[in-house]
Amino acid sequence: MDKINTNHQQTIISSAVRRGTSILALNCAHNRLIAAGQQNFQLFSIEQIDQTEQFKELYDFRNTSRPSAIPRYALQPKDVSWSPHDENCFATASSTCGHLYTWDINRLDIVNQMNLHSTIINRTQFHPKRKLHREKLSPCLKLIFELTDCRINDNGRVVTTFRHMSKEGFRDIDINISNTDKFAAAISDQYSVPIWDIRLPAQPEFSVLTRDKVLCVAWNPHERSWLATGGTGGHDRTIRVWDAKGNDNRQDPLFTVYTFGQVTKFSWRPTCRYHIASFTRTSDQHIHVWDIRRAYLPHATFCHHRNDIGDFIWRSNSDNIISVDRDDCLIHAHLSSAIKSDQVTSLFSLDVTSKGSVHISIPNIDNDYVRSLYNERHIPSSTTSLQKFYSQETISTFLKWNKVIEGKSILGIYSNTLHDNSVQLFHQFARRWIFGNGDKSIKALVNICNINGDVADKLNRPDLKATWEVIKMLYDDSVKTKDHRHTSSKRSRSGTKSFHRSDSRGSHYQQTGR
């Protein structure tokens, strides 16, 4: 099979899938995709047609006559995992029993069937390095891990078993791609994440003590000791990043991301060590990409779905995301099509009281982050633009900064200390203030603000001067933002059809489906 270049695909494409899709899995060649769930089990190809990648359904396992050797419950996968070494091989865990199946897509059939557990298997993962062994980790609800070698006879063989003393089950596992002898596990009732060494199965090597029960875990592919955890507690809406270097001592997280709801799944961005994407099934229909250094505001938000997200995956070594929602819509989108936070938010906040006081909030640039920008010459020493300091472009490219960017602001309060509300002062303003001659350009507005601000200053009304200065900043910032969004939109547009259901910004390719 031909491998596909995944680095430059910026067209948004979509396809219909069967109802109930909650699992997406992409093979190592990036050209075969499994979309599965309780009611669905489909195989798609990703093909280049007219210089645009498209989804094409190859096989529907549940709605096609199947060989009698394939049991019915094999077609209800709880999880799907592709081999990192064989683009035609994937494994599924049954959602109704403890069976693990290995499939060959050339034969569209099961080539290996193993009854590993007496209860449901939650997760299955091929070992990323041990190519010859084709080993898989599979955790279940009875606190047992099993490492299986698929080469040995038709039924496979359990190589190693890992047990934990907890009464609850394993929810998730993740093998550290930078140190493949280590893997982390999420356990339902534990306020810690055990870290195991595959070579020492008797007990966990150590545990990372967390703040809440953990649902999902993910090792950072760029930093070998960074481990992200997502909690299951009712009030825990955070992603925490820990330094899992090898001790049981209680520690504070390196970074904490405050999300909009209980995290269902997260995944590190393959091309940036500081970015992690997440979604929740309970509060919004968006996939948010967070910069863990400035975790109080999403770096970017994918807004292509109108219903709850079922699952998403990054394409390896690219900025493309494939996602599926409860409306049975499968979407492939590039990060450039996501809404950037600096395109829709302002650095300034403004309020005016009924008594004429003006309150303005602006970022505090007297901090280590801004000083480091200057010291490392990441920006010119002449730069004073707040927009430049905190733009996504600046933050994303300043990789030397590996600490939290504090969200501190300066609050300015301007009030009329003279309390002069006389008719004479009103007449002064009426005669000296200008409101233009019909020119609606931003240049004319800036001129009006400058003149009227000077008048207010001469008449000893600093609050009104501040009002005109803030109006100038806000409208000038707004125009620049609109120009930036218009330019970005033009860059990401392509001559494709509009899809009104999922992409409010248009410009994406729609495929019909079954």
C-alpha cells in the first residue's frame, strides 16, 4: 500500500459513518482507518484523489455477510489498536467478553483469537518496539494486565501477567514511547497512577500520586518523563502533567490545564511538546488544543462538529486531526482550520460605572516570560505590542520557555476627581469634541480618539481621556484581528463544497456515505 504524505493536507473533508461510532484507529501507513463502536465496525481507506485526500469505505464488518468462523461478539469492539509495524494488522477487544482478536485486512478475517480475561477488556495496545514479538498489553476490569505474544500457535500465549491489589479495574494504559519498558496504568478507585516495568511484573516500580481518580493517561512523545492524567471526579475538570521520573514522593504537577468539563480523552500533538488536545462528552462539541504553559485559554479549537464528539486521533507527525461525532460525521481537518483564541479574544477589558469611572484591565508584561522573550532575542527589543507578546505565533515558536505563563493583569481605574458636571463644562466638550465628517475608516477613528482625548486631558477629565484611548485600542485591535482572520481563512480555503452541518466556516469537502 502506498503511504500518504500527511504534512500538508489542509482541506477539510468529511464522510458519513454508521451510528454509534466511538472508536477511531489509524494504521501506521496513515491510509487505513477503523471506525467502530457498539453498533458499528467499518474499514475506510484514505486516498489521494485530485490532490485531495478522501475517505472511502472499504468494508463494513457488521453489515456484510461474514464467515461463520467470526463470532458475533467479535464485531462489537471495545477498543481497536493497529500494529505499529504491520499496516495490515490490527487487534480488537470485545465489548461483551474478555476475548482479544487479531485481524488481517487483506483477508478481512480474524487470524488469531485469545480468551485472556473473564471480564471486559478496556484497552489494547501493541508494543511500539518489539516488532518480532508483536506483543500487546490488554487491561481488564479485574485488575489484571496480560502481555501476549501473538506468534505462538493459533491461540497466542500470555507472556507476562501484571496484577494490582485494588478492587477496581484498569481503565487505561499507555506505553512510554521514549522508554518502552515502562507503561502507566489508570485504575478506577486509585488516587495514583502506577508505573510498571515490563521486565519486573511483580509490582509497580513506583506510583505518581494524583489529586483525583484517573480515567486516562498519556506519555508525552517528546519528553520521556512527562505523564498527563485526566480525572474522573465530579469536580475535576483538569489535565495535569507530572514529572514521572521514578519515586513515590508526593509532588505538585508541572502544568495544570483547566478544561471546560470532565475530560473524556486527550492526546499530545505530535509536532509540539507543549500542546495537548482534549474533548468532553458532557459540555461542548469542540476539540480544544491546549498549550500547557498558558493553560487557562485554548491555543486552538476545532469547531467542525454540531454534536458530541465520539473520538479523535492525531495523524502521526502532522497537524491533522480525524474526529467523529454522535451525528455520525467523520471529519479530517488541519490545525489551520481551527479557531485560534487570539482571533476571537481581546487582551483588554473595559467597564464604565454609572458615576463615570472607567475600569480597564490589560496584561501585566512585567514578568519573566516577557523578559525572556527579550533576552533570548525572540522578539526585537523595540517591540512593545501586547498583541505580539501573547500572540499564538510568539508563544508556539518560543520553545525555550518551559514554564507556566502566568495570567496576571493590571487594573486601571480612572475617575472624575473634580466631580465637575456643570453645564459650562458640557458646553466646552460640545464645542471642542469632533465626530468626523462621515469617513468610517480606522484612520479617521484614530484621529477622532486622539483629538477628543487631548480635549478631555486639557479640561482635566482623565476618565474621559482614558475612554477615548481605550476605544482607539479596542477598535484598532478589532480591525487587525478581523484582517488576520480573513487572511487565515483565505489561506485555508480550497475550491471544495460547503458542508453546512459541521463546518460553520465553510470551505470543506463533503463525501456521501451509507
